[in-house]
Amino acid sequence: MKLITYLLENRTWDFCYVAFMGPDRLQHPLWTNITALEPRATEYYRMLDAALGKMLEHVGPDNTLFVVSDHGFQGAGSVFDINEYLYSKGLLKLNNTNQGQRRKANYRAELKHLVKRLGLLTLVRRVKKALKSRGIVKTNIVHVDKPLENDIDWEHTLAYVPSLSGYGGGYADIFLSNELGEERLAELCEDLKRQVHPVTGKPLVDELFTTEVYGTGPYAPREPHLIVLANEGVTFHMALGNKRLWDEENKVRGTHQKNGVLYAFGKGIKQGLKAPNAEIYDIVPTLLQSMGLPLPHAFDGHVLQELFVEQNQIAHVDEKGTESGLARRKLKKLLEI
């Protein structure tokens, strides 16, 4: 905050963007502490609120403030092993030389399940941690229950989740082979929709998205994808070995929730209005409109006109640019930040 305050007070500015990463970093591992309103957790949010207040001090009568998040948060205690699922469906293949590793992963998963049922998981983890700290047990750098790239038979694998990013996000991004075909993809989607929690009966899937959700252009992925958004309270692991597919965490962790945040305040913004339902790609056109700048090209999103006191006509940059090129230079400057 010291740096951004200095810049706001000592530099000429027309656009300021600040990302507060702390809430995301804390809510993932400390979700239960935060929802229990533990003093140290609430103290952090007081500090965050004070930082927002500091920003508001610099929002003058000609400025507008937007508070935006592309996702919310929720607790997740159930886990679905998505790569084990793909393996069970014959879509993920391992090299024959790694079948021994596969058997070790099965044994490890069964042992973990038994320890959990006996209520000894926390004790076992404490003992293991103590033994590691004393050098009695070596730390495993390579885990046998995670599909490493050199374990996979790429020639015959049709679907695979390579990244753990979905663990905190509550989604699984399945990379698909071009050889999978539309019919088998449709079968995979239908089968995923049929997966339910063995105890609660709650469906695994909230929504499914195909590659088109990434949009088009030079940065769109070349390979096909299937993105699985899990239902509330569920997230994914990429581990192999757990034939049951489902597991329960010993601690509820924070994961992303699909409903985000949008607040708007300041010049030209209606007061007391409940913000309309919006998509994340509506934000940039709305910001440009609030700054009186034309839209440089067609957007998937649209201007949230409901936020503004005056619903002005939306301007676009034509092929020849604008008079004196002022708007184009401003847009270029914003894109370089």
C-alpha cells in the first residue's frame, strides 16, 4: 500500500489497478479458521478493509472505483481423483514399465483409506513429519501416486489432467487427444454427469465446458479441452491409485466458487443499485465506457449500462482511428501497464 499510495499522490494517473492477492492465498489453506471468525483471521480482513479505505481517500469526484473478483470462495471436504477416473475408463494409459508403480499406488491408497477409517490419519502424519525432521525417513521427491509425464503412454492416452491448479479452483481441465472423437467425448460427458458422491448421492458435476470457452485467437489452446466444474463442496486430485475415486479430506479447504464480486462507486455510477448479473468479460468494456474511451474491437462481453446514471451510446474505434489519435494512445498505454 505504501508504493501505490506514493504513486497516487506523486504521479499523474488516469488508470490505477491494484490486485490484493492475500485473500486468495489465505482462504485456500485457512478456510475453517476464517469461517470460524478466529481473531487472527478477522484482523487480516480489518487490515484489508483499511487498505480499501486508503484507496477511497484518493477517489475524487471525477474518479470511479471498481472492486472485482472473477470468483468467490467455498469450503470443500470431498475429493474426486479425476486421473484415476480417466484411467478406469481406459482413456489414460501408463507405460508397461510403470505397472509396478501402479501397484504401489493402489497399496498406498488402500492403506491411507484404512488409516482414515481407524481415525489414525492425523497421528500417522505427525509421526511421519517427526521422523522426516530427524532424517529417519527421507522425503519423497517423486510420489508414486501422481502420474508424471514419463509414466504415461502418450501414444495411447486420450485424456489427461496435467495440472494441480484445479485443486484450489474446484475444476478439472482435461486435455484431450484429437483422436478421442466427438462420440467418445459425448460419452465421457454423460458418464461424468452420472458420477455421484457415494455417501451423499450428490452429483460430481455442476457444469461442463468444451474448448470453445477459451475463445478464439492466437492464445487459444490448440488441443481440445473438457473443463469439469465440480459441485459445491467438491474438488479434484490428479493422483492415481484410489480405485474408489472419491475421498474425504481430513480438513475442509477453501476452493473457488463460480460467483464472483462486482462493486462500482464514484462518478456516473448509480447509488443503491444492486449490480446486474455479469460475466468477467463484461468488465473491460464497462471500464472503458466509464473512462469515456471507445471500444477498440468487438468483445465477447458488453458494457453494463445498468450501472451508469447516464446510459451513453457506446463508441467504437474505427479503422482509421480517432481524431488526433488520443483515444488510441490511451488504450495502448493501458494495455502496456
